[in-house]
Amino acid sequence: MVGELGRVTGAVGPGLVGEVMVRVRGGAEAFLAYPAEPGERIERGTVVLIVEYQPPRTVFVARAYA
């Protein structure tokens, strides 16, 4: 899971529980998402890199492209 790319479907940021869609096992699944950098806000539609995974469905993400 760590190192995979996903797309934000619900804004990720302080005080928010965001959502990221990630390709898994030939399909796409939703994961709860938090920013890897405290205080960072990542808008819907942004491609992100998963930097930490906490089973069963939580990920910490950073922007994939600057």
C-alpha cells in the first residue's frame, strides 16, 4: 500500500477526515485519509502518494506532484 498513488475524493486537511480512492486488486477502493504533513490541506482531485498505511482503511498522504 505504501508507495501507491491515489486520487483525493474528499478534501484532506486539518480537522477533516478526507477520502482517497486507490487502485487495489484490479478495482478501486476508498480509504480514510489524513495529510502526512500536519496542517496541510489537499483538495479534491489531487493525485497523492500514500506514505503510511494503518489497517484496515486509513492512509496518510502527500501530494504526488509539486
